Amino acid sequence: MVYISQEGEVNVEIYDIMGRKVGKESFSHPGGEYRFKWKEEHSGVYFFKFKIKDTSTYKGEEIIKKVVIF
């Protein structure tokens, strides 16, 4: 789960422990709590980089979450 503080366009990049990009997704979100599901999950450690762009002010934020999948 990640908390997205603003409404906007969200781009998610998924990296494995070696730093290789293994997936990406884009979607619009109204702001608030977001629970993500990754369809290609395999056991391991992954980093999810969320880039949020507020479409009304063009400001943005970046959130990085570490996820361990068993």
C-alpha cells in the first residue's frame, strides 16, 4: 500500500534487486490510499517507484517503496 497525497497521473516503474526495470504501469488516481497488485509477481525483492504528477498545478512527487514477495 502507498499513500498518494494528491490527485493526478501516476506512473509506476518496478525494479528488481539488481536495478533492472521489470515492469511499468500508468493510471489516474484521485489521491489517498492506493493498494497495488502486480500481475507478474515472482518471489524476490522489488522496488516500486511512483511518480505522481498533479494535473492541476503540474507539481509532482516521487515515492519509492521496497516490496518483498514470498
